[in-house]
Amino acid sequence: MKKILIVDDEPNIIMSLEYTFRKNNFEVFIARDGQEALDILETEVPDIIILDVMMPYVDGYATIETIKKDPKLENCKVIFLSAKNKESDIQKGLDLGASAYLTKPFSIKKLVEKVNELL
């Protein structure tokens, strides 16, 4: 079973993604901010992370910087899913090591397709 970590501070998005990925046979972990995600990543190594940019405490950009420095997470794919949709925001996310950057509002179908493509 593939593992996915969903990191977002919006409860409706968390519920929707959790339902979708459980239905697609993923083991799902949930974090509501970057620090919570980093705490989970101390003991879990997901195959893929869906990461929001704008969150309290530790934002998505700082979170991915920490993830990319951890050798045990080097094969973990990261998809940014964010309302920040300027070209400069997208480029920053990709430059920091994200495998993809999707903007909100988003298509769940396209997100699932992107996850499956990356895995």
C-alpha cells in the first residue's frame, strides 16, 4: 500500500483528499501545518506528499526545504497544491524540489492522475 501525506490547513480539502486517496488504496497521513508534517516525517516515509504553501507556523516552502535535506526522504515526491498561482510562486515551488505544482481550485481527477504518474 502506497503512503501519502496530505498537508493543508483547510478542513474541506483535507476531508476530500483523505476520502479520495483512501478509496484509491493509499495509507493516508494528515498534517494541518508544516510543523505537524515534519513531526510525522520523523517516523513515517510516505511515497508522496501533497503540500499547501500558505499555512500557519511553518509554510510549505520552508517545509519542502527541510524535507529535501533529509536523506531518508530523498525519494519522496512532493506536489504543491496552493492558491498561490503566480508564475513566480509556481517556479519557486519547483525550484525548491517539488515534482509538480497544482493551483486551487483544482480537479481531484487531475490530482489523482498526477499522483499516479509520479508513482
